[in-house]
Amino acid sequence: MEALTYARVHEHLGKLKLDRVAAVLDRVAEDAAKQEVPYVEFLDKLLEEEVAIRLARTVEMRTKLARFPFIKTMDQFDFSFQPSIDERLVSELATLRFIANAENVVFLGPPGVGKTHLAIALGLAAIAQGQHVHFLSAGELTHLLPEQMPARLAALCKPKLLIIDEMGYLPFDRPPQTSCSNWWDAATSAAPSSSPPTRPTASGATSSATRSWRRRSWTASCTTR
């Protein structure tokens, strides 16, 4: 590759902000020359590098914006430690069809059995598929002033997947929890449904992964060994 052409290519890549292509151009071009790769295949390899790095950056950014308290994937969950959990049901949830079908997911059980782990794992899987996800503890809503509540709750309706942790610890019969209850009722009535929405109750700690809010609910019970 002539020096002038090489410099012009890098200049164009810089203007187009194709930083990854610029970084791997020498290596990919050298490999293509040795293997006599067709031009289209050479271009395909360059673009594949750029797309991969951009997707990785998007996943990293959305993971930060989701505000997970920690990072745990489905592969890291030890089903042998919690044999009460239906692994086949969790595997079905991991397909994320519940998001496309506008269904709720509610994990029920006492503290320390893996509810938050599973909820976060579903959130990470959704981010990997290009979805916007947000995680919060239900207790965060109790620290808002009444005048802050409407704007905050409206913002929580925007992510494709909203994960609300520890909803079962909060009573829904007094302010500001009453506002949370009213918001939940309004959100679950936003989509058409053939069955009533499910709201976690104070009878047990729950981690709830939900977004489009209605139709039907998946419930996974977690108990101690």
C-alpha cells in the first residue's frame, strides 16, 4: 500500500470515527494479502471488528446505566445450592420471551436464596440483546419527596426492562408507598390483558423483573435448603 494512499485511508477512518478499523487495518490487510482474500471479505473482516467493539461499548455503557449493585450472570448461579428453584423455568425466562410478551417476572422467597442474582442475570441478558434496563431497590422510592415522585416514576416506565428489588419489604398501605402502589396499578393497566396484574406483597421479600407490565406473570419460588 502506497504511503500516500495509506495516510489518506487513515485520514478517512479518522473522519468517520472508525477507530477500531484504523487500529486493526495493518494486521487484517497483511493477513488478507497472505491468504489472497477477496476484497469484499477483507472489508467484511474490518467492519466486523468495528461492529464488535461498538457493541461491546454499548453493553458496557448500558450496564453502568442500569445501576446493578453487583454483576452476576446466569452461568454463575449454582442451582445445586438452591435445588428448590426450577432450572427449566429459569432457562425459559433466560430466553427473554417474557419481555416481548409484556409479561411480569416475580421471584419469591426469603433473603439469601438468589432472587437478586437471578434478576440481575436476566437484566444482563436483556442488555446483551440490545435492551435498556434499569435496576433499583423499592426502598429508594421511599426517600423521595411527594413532589419528586411523579417525575421519578414516569422515568421508571421508560426502560424496556425494569427490575425492582426487595418490593416485599415495603407495605403498600401508607405514603410514600401508596404512591408506589398507585404507580404500579397504573403501569400494569397500561397494556391490554386477559388476566389481572401481579403485585408483590409484604408477605415475603421479592425481586421483580418487569416492564410491559401485564398479560400474565411468571413466578419462581426460592426457598432455603
